Amino acid sequence: MPKFAANLSMLFTEVPFLERFAAAAAADFRGVEYVGPYDFPAEQIAELLGTHGLTQVLFNLPAGNWAAGERGIASHPDRVGEFQDGVGTAIAYAKRLGCSQINCLAGIAPKGVAPEKAEEIFIANLRHAAAELKKAGILLIAEPINAYDIPGFFLNRSSQAIAIFDKVGSDNLKLQYDIYHMQRMEGELAKTIERLMPRIAHFQIAGNPNRTEPDRGEINYAFLFELIERLGYGGWIGAEYKPATTTVAGLGWLKKF
């Protein structure tokens, strides 16, 4: 059976962030993920995880000024030092929170920088992060995101990600496959998942076209979950969607799947 993790950056937003851990546990989630824990002391987050019996499944490397619209800095030539400092910060948090994988957001393509240069920087940053995380026993993952929700995002397709991963050349770098994002960008979900499963370390889900609950819209998640299980995937599936009304009101999908 799938193991679902609540994305606390998008679910239970009716309550303050630190109260979302209790809300996720009350809704029968056993894992959590979110953009990042960096606004709070690691000890405080660790206490909440322990109190509510939750696994810290995933968070991102520091992604720049999120409130100002930044969505990662890994492809920015003038932010390499900041990126590398962020890797160290993320490792320290992950160790305290018992988190075994960290996601790298490529970011919105930097203005005035040739795509080839942005890719070169992204590859170098991934190589650095993969090596440092490997020393700490933590897996690095990276995620293509659709160009409609985040216009200009540098990494958009699974094939692009795999080509970049091959250039990085690390055995400590895998794919985060967000089914919603990839439906919007490329479709052909089942065959792509089947082909890339050895390189996928984490899934995320949402309904399409409105990014609401996964039992709404055109994606046949019952079929995909059966396929993923048959292919031997034993990891978590992150619920990263925008509730149509409130999170609790829309959680019928969790029991259904």
C-alpha cells in the first residue's frame, strides 16, 4: 500500500505552520514534507515529529527568498557560495530531523544568463551537493516543475533531468517525480514511470488540471499507484496539492487510495 506524506506547505494551511504537524497526524498521515524547516530551530521541529509519531520525509535545500518569489538558486552563477552554505545548513537540519533525502530546486532561470551556462552551474552545484550529502548518508534528489505554475523554471522535463544527472555522474542523485507537474509537461505517465523507476526516489501527487485533491481530475491515480507498487517502489508519496475547500474536508481520497 502507498505511504502518503502530507506536504505542510500546502496542506493544513488553515492553522499556523507548527500546528500542522498535529493536524497531519490527526488525519492519519505518518510522514511530512514541506519547503524547508529553516525558519525554526531544528530541535523544535524534531520535538513535534517525535510527539506526533511523524517521519520527516523530505525538505528542500535553501531556495533563496521564497516570499519574494525565488524558487531555488541552483542554476544561478552569482549564488554558488550561498548554495554551498545552504547545503551545510540542510545537512545539519536533516541529521537532527532524521531526514534521509533532500530536494534541490533548480530555480527560475537567471536573467541574462545563457541556458548552457545555467546548466553548467546547476551541474556543478548538484555534484557538490550530492557529494556532501553522501558523506552524511543523505540522498540528493531534484525535481522538474511545470512551466505553467512557475514560468521560467529551469528544470521542466524528466528527460532533461536525467540528461543532467548523467552529466553530474553521482550515484547519490535521483529523481523526484511529481506526477502532476509531469502530466502538465509531458504526459505518458505510466510508461515514463516504468522506464525511470530505477532512478526515481520520491513521488508527489495532485489532481490535474486544478492541482486539487488527487481523486479529482484526469489522472487515474488508482492505476498509477498499482503500477508503482508492482514496480517495487517502497518509498513515500507526497501529497502536494491545493485543497478545493479545506484540507480535512477533502481527505476522502486518503482512505480511498
